[in-house]
Amino acid sequence: MTTALSVPPIHALKGRIAAFPYPFPEDTYRYSTNVEPANTPNTTAAGGWGATIIDIDEDYHAELAERATVLAADPTRHAVLPHMRPAAWDAMLTVMGELAGAYPDRMSLRNLGGDVWRWHNAILDDTREFRYGDEASLGQEPLAYITTQVQEDIALLDQRNEQLYVDAGVVTFAADWSFGFDVGMSFLEIHGPVPRVRRDGVITRAHDFLKRLQPHQPYRRTNWTLTIGHRLDVSTERYPDWGPDREMIQSVADDEFGRLVNLRVEVQHLIRLPDSGALMFLIRTYMLSLEELATVEDWRVRTAQVLAALPDDMAEYKGIIKYRDRAARWLTEAAPAATGGHSPREPVPGLPEWPTVPPAVDVTGASFLIVSIGQDPQTSHAARGWVRAAESAGPTRMLVLDSLAADADATALRQAYGELRTGSRILVTGSQYAVMMALAWAYDAGAISAELTAFVTDLGDLPMYCAHCRDIHRVVGAPGGVVTCPGCSRRVQIHGHHAPRLGGFLASAAAEEPS
Amino acid sequence: MTAAVRVPGHAAAPVIGGAHQHPGYATGRREMRVVEITELTAGIKHFRFAAPDGSMLTPYAPGSHIIITIGDGGDRRNAYSLVDDGMYPTTYAISVLRRGEGGGSDWLHEHLVPGMAVEIEGPRSMFAPVGDQRHALLVAGGVGVTPVLSHARALLRDGNTAEIVYSYRPGHAAHLEDLRAIADRPGIALFEAHTVDDTVAVLRERLSQQRFGTHAYACGPGPLLETYTDLAAEAGWPSARVHLERFAAPEQDAGEPFTVRVASTGAEIDVPPGVSLLQRLLENGVPVSNMCRQGVCGECRIPVSSGDITHRDLVLSEDERAAGNTMLCCVSRGTDIEVDL
């Protein structure tokens, strides 16, 4: 194994342990809507944390440098959909205000009159005078700039139609997810694959809570997992770099194990931005190795209990199932090996649910565009049925296309969308690939779900978003399957996780190469 | 239009720092001062409020409102829509039609003078624009123009496109010149209607002509809003694109006062309007673990042995509500309640 695994120097540990946001208030851990008001200090067995929203610690320079490296290598970690530009400015000014409030001796934000502001960061010796809303005056996109000033990752959620959408952000330290893939997805779609939370209602409650969050009432929560090595960027894109560590860690010596395995805690702040109304997620990552954790007796005992009692589905989702038992054992030392129960794997959520017969036309629409893609007789049958029903409700146009892979057909579809008026309905039928792409382009043209109807006549193909070449490709395959990416030729696994607005299933490097 | 009276005291270059931003960015009940009163029409006055020290105020989303305490008692509070774009304001401005029914609008018209202190809460956002809209259709009826003007100013500021329909009685149209000036910008058009028939005709036509991806927003008297939603449905608009605000913003109501008996000690605790049972329990030394304080997390669920509960949380199921033996004391209220603590 050639992967470099860094271990921080021992002298820096004391402050980090005292300030570590230890996440377990009890001996078992289950998903919950564990939100609490921000800005309230929490005491822990070793110290405390949480007095401020933004936290600058001794890793400031190192983590900012790491973020710059990640961004230089992969621009998809930074995205701001066009309608989020005002929110990005709002986020930048809000974070600057937080910094100036929390670190008045080192940070200042001054209004020079009207839209003009002066920002000074004495730690970085960085001064900017900018006109709010004017990117040229700042020199770069505001989210990109402000994430050069804080260790936190930032995601911005737009709220519309009673839903939240992750429509902007700079996320360089993702814990086993792909920001580039999730951009444009709704909060509920993103959390589709998390086990238990749907059944338990945790996500919908969190969703309700976030939607009602008011400006200037910041809240926070913590989330956790285990990470091998002090590796901040464990994104889906970098899986080939860190995935193999999960195998490697099982064979290292005990002392090495305790140094390499980290409890990784995210402190997430949830802030409604005052001007744009967007929701800002600040995600700050802290790591403490098992060795460091064990220096605090309460933490050693409790972490061992939490790891041992964690249900398999949750351990699987967190990606720690292969070594969490050993981590619990390491912490308990003499305790017998915890085995964990074997609950059957639940069916994978996150798959689109296609109807088995063509859905009825929504006759509350004022006009209709019916799109029939491909030669399948079932497809044309469904389209003809829709046309008959729609014509009695309003002006109806039928568009018959061969394949969306052809440029001419793709252009014809986008043009037809561009000619629609609000009040129209779009109905699409064809193979799964064609339908998902046609729906994605409809969203792109401004559609909302209530305006869309779809019928898939062939599940044989699908649009696949490759996390490595970061493009959408048509592949013949199914979620769970392994295919060769048409873009980058890697062997990739298709995950049961799809993004309706992007029109693709997520795929990333297959864990085990077939020999 | 009468002359505006201005009160000096605006800080030229406020510095944010020292104190934490959020407490300084107040939205709770606090004192502000009247800095400007302008008579817009015979019945509509425009009021501007500033912080006592003239400092910058909490920004707000277009369509937000503030809540003003009417009179001295502190128990009558009315919501009024703000008219500016909300971007780092130094004043909050509202335009109020005198209703002549002895209510809050009459009090504002009769009692406010420049320099006077007024208790204000907010801004609160309940009528915000949809961020990814491709275009906006704004509909105002009478003094319902106030949040529409706020939306229009924000769209103008951000360089977005809109159509505005303003239905008013000639001679009684507040902010008409403001809207006409905004409509001078390419991409923004104003349609004026003076009668009910005109309004229906203009609305029907404009609703059929909006580019795909438009969202519509309306504020005005009840009959206008009904016409608007009917015509939008007739034009095939899904309800998710049809937004409206009634004159009286639905506030989380403060609730009636009630008394709670604590079973273990027999103590009787009064819970006044606007104060949660959770807060009163904690003040009286009854420990209750809690987190979100919004009826979402379920942490402050407590057992109830008797009484009628008004559940206002998002956690309990219908069955649990009906059982009546548990409540989330951060939001829910009731009468004759005994808590099993």
C-alpha cells in the first residue's frame, strides 16, 4: 500500500483534545434531529466547545492550504448555480460578520458607505475592498473567497416549493459523499440512502425544522464517522485513494491501528441568511485518533460502547463496518469481541419509482407537450394515449424523437421546452435513460415536479454520473452493477442513488476489481 | 405629499466586531425610533423606523414584515410588510392604510410622531421569493402593494425580470410612482387596473402569457386574492407557483394564559401568553431536557396526567395527540393541565 497516511505531531494534541466536540451524550447512538441553538458553550469531559459559530484553531493554515490543493485539482468541489449568486454574497458577508464578531483583534469588516466594504484578516494579512454584488471588485466568486478565510466547508440551500435544494457550495472535506453530484438535489433526495432515517421520520422532521428556521437564530448539530489517517478529503471522487485503507487497516499492528483510526466529528451550523433567505450549512471537521481519544477515560469507555452497539446497517452506511468492531475492541482493551447482530439489509432507497402503467394526464394544465423518445411500441402507445386525453383539456403538441444522444433531437427538445408558457405540462416516455435526461432538461428549463409526468418503457439503460470524469453517460446497466465508464474507462459501480435534476445515477470506482 | 421630517443620528461607517454578530443583529422585541412620517395618500401614511443609535439593521428577505406593539399595554401587536429590498438597511419602512376601526392602523396614524420610541419585533420572512424562478408576476391590490414593492425593488436590484399588476382606485394608490419608475427598466413591465372588471381581464391575460418557470406573488384584499388563485388555476398554474400574502400575516399566536400543576410538588405555575411552558418550568426549578425549542426534536416531551392539551408540535402522531398523556412543552399549551413531573 503506497497511500501516505499522516499523523499529527504529538505536541499539538493537548489543545485539540480540550476543544474536541465529543459527539456522544449517551452510550448508544441513533439518528435523531439533534439540533440545538448555536453559540452556547458545551462542556465535555476534556474541556468544551461551541462558544462561537466559526472556529479558528491551530490547523488554520494547514487546512486552508489543503482546501486550495483540493480545489486546484478538482473544480467540481465549488459550484454556485446562477440563481444562488445573491445567496453567495449574503453568505460571504454573514461569515465575515461572524469572524469579526468572534475574533475582533484579528478580523474586521467595515462598511465604507453604500455597497462598499472593507475586509481585513490579520492572520492571513489579507485585505479586500469590494462592492457588494460585484465579483470584479472582490476578484473572485464570493463563496470561493470566503472559504479561503475559514476552515469550514459551506453549502447553501435554496428553499422553494416547500423543499430545500443544495444549489451552491464549496465542499472540499466531504465524508464519503460527492458534492459535485449532489448539487441541485433536494435535501430529501440527498438523504435517500441513509438507513433508518426515513422510517423513523428523522429526515422529514429535520426538513420541517430547517424550512422554518428564521434569520439570526443559528442552530447546530454534530455528525460522526471513523476515518483512517488524518485525511480531511474522503470524498467519493477520491475513493481510489482512501477506499483501500479499509482493507489495509485490518492487518496493521495494534499501536498503528490506534494512531491511524480517527473519530471524525462534523459540527454543522445551520443559518438562515438574512437577505437571500437561503440556508447556510457550515460544516467543520474535527478528528481525534483512538489513541488521543483514549487519553480521556469517559470518552474511551463511551466510544467503545457506541461503536459496539451501532447496528450493522448504520455501520455499513458510515463505511466503517469492516473495522468498527476492532475499534471498539481496541478501546475496551480486555473486553470480549463485540460481534453485533445480523439484521438483514434493507432494500436500497434512492431509486426512482417508475409507475407500471402510463400515469393519467394532469388535466388541470392549460396546455401539454408530450415527448415520445425511441421506437419501442409501448412508448408510442403510451404517448398516443396521453395525446387523446390531453387534447380534450387544452392545446397539445406531440414531439417524437429517435434518441436524446443525437444532437438534433436534443436541440429540438430544449427548443420545445423554451417555447412553453407557465401553465403547461410536460409528459415524457421512453427508456430510462431518455426519460431521466428529458426530465433533467425540463427542470433546467424551469419546471417543477408538479408539471412533469413520466413513463419508462425500458429499464435496460440509465444515465450515469461518473464521480471521476464528472460527466453523464448513457450506459446499459442497473444500480448495483459494475460497468466500464464510457468517459474515463474506469471500472465503476453504479450506486442506488440518483439525482433527478442532474438526470443521473452516481457511479464511482468499483471497490474490488474483478481479477 | 407632506414634507418628511428626518431625525439625525445615522452612523456613517458602522463597524461590525467586538460583540458577536447575532445578538447585535437583533430581531427580538426591541425599541426603535420613528425617523420619518410621510402622507402618501389621503388614508395612507408611510413610516420609517431606525435603531436608537442609528446603526445598521438586520437585513431581510423581500416580502418580510415587522411586528409593532400597539399602544402601551404590550398585548396588541400587528404585522406590517416592509417596502424596501431588505439589503443592509438602516431603516425599516412600512405604509399603513388607516382603517378607521379603532385598530392598530388608527393608533399608528394618530400617535406616531418623529422621534417617538416604538416596540418592534422582526423582520420575519413569510412571503419570500422563490430563488430559482425564471421570471416573476407580482400582483398588488390597494395597500397590498407594500410587499409587492419590496419584491419589485429586490428584482430590480438583482437585474431580474418581472411583470407587475397593480389594481387601485385612482387617487388612492400608494407607491404608484415608485412602481412606474421601476417599470422604466427593460424587462420590468407595469399593468395598472382601476376597476374590478379591468383587474380580472388584465390578470387573466397576464397569467396566460408568462414564460415557463415563472412564479406569481399577490397581496391585497381577500376578494382579489380569491380571483387571483382562481384565474391562476384556470391558466393551468400548479399551486406551488402561486404565492400570496393576506393582510394579516399568520403569526405563531402567543396563546391564552394557563396554569399548570406539577404532580410531584403540587406547585402551581402560571404560563402567560407568549411564554412557553418549558420556560416557566425551568424558571421554577423543574428540570426538563430540551434542544430545538421549536416542537421539532421531541426532546422536551413530558408526561401529562390530566387536562386539555393544544398540541402545536411536529413530532407527535395523531394517536399520541389523541391519547393526551404527553406534550412538547416548548410549543404546546392547554388548560387545567397537570404534568407528571
